[in-house]
Amino acid sequence: MKNYIFLLLFFASCSSSGQNSPFAKVPKLKSNQEIAYFASGCFWCVEGVYEQVLGVNEVISGYAGGKMKNPSYYNHGNHTETVLVIYNPQTVDYKQLLEVFFEITNPYTVGQEPDFGPSYRSAIFPKQGDQMDLVDQYLERYEGHKIDVIAFEKTNFSPAEVYHQNYVSRLEAGKNVVNPRYGVNVSIPRRNAFLEKTKVPLKN
């Protein structure tokens, strides 16, 4: 496994809220479901993208890649904002989910504009075996270049607070969300840019 790590900077935050909220829960998987984990800047943005992919059943925002137990938005140590993707492998496979990740990720920045720094670094959490091999194949394309895509062997995923979940869909439905300006100016345009160019099958 190759790890590609570049200088980490800290700059901005996609989320802003002083409210206390219970944490989301990961549902029990059905027999036809599997899980994948991806981090690419603000989890609001990444969640909004993967929700559009055909075969994806649910996306949960959270924190992963660090050592802190029970992380929260305002105290998650060296965890990065990450999404857990529950999907049906008979409809969409891991290679296609990985393709989505590289379509929405600038591998040369520590985070994704406008969110930079350790909390927003880009990361993949492949399982041993075929998933690991597929990740290595993608990363080999950048051999000799300094990029900030980390391939973690362990996940340690913890769901984020409830108010972070389903952010883009709630915003578009006119429901109350924190920092709606960010969603309108960043999350929705990032999702729409993906929808316009991707060849991965999408939901209707």
C-alpha cells in the first residue's frame, strides 16, 4: 500500500453551528449491501455527490482516519471528514465508487476548495484485497508527483452529529440547515459539476 501525503495546512470550515445534537447511527446492513468510505473535503459536499449514484442506498457523514475516540465536529482530533457509503454491489461496484472519488477530488491540494487542512484532507479506506489493488492502480497514475491522497488501512469511522446528515437534500427541500449559504455556493455547485461530467450511472 502506498501512502501519498503532502504538507497539511489549516484554513477554513465548511460547517458552523453551536448547537448540540445526538449522533447519527449506522444502520444494520442487508445481505445485498456493502460499505465504502471516502473523504474529499467537506463531508456535506461528498455526501451530496454519492447520494446521486445509482446503487447507493445511503450515505452517512462522519469522522475517520484518526485515533480519538468519540469524535465530534468541534473536537475530532486528527480525524478527517469522511462519508460512509452503503451500496448494492450488484448495481454499482467499488471501482465505480472509486471513479466518483477521483472525479470530484483535486489530489494536489490538502482538502478541496474552499476547505483546506487536516480535517478536509482526501482519503480512501479500502478493504484488504481487491479494493486495495484498485486504489493502488489509481494512485500509481500519480507516481512521481506530490499529491495529498491518503490510503488508510484502518477506518475507525464515527458518524457525525444528526444536523450534518442529508445536508444537500434537506437544503434543497427548504428545510433548516446550518450555513445554507455554503451549501448554495459550494455543495450544490460541486454536486452539479459532477453530475454534468460523470459517466457513472446515476439515479433518475
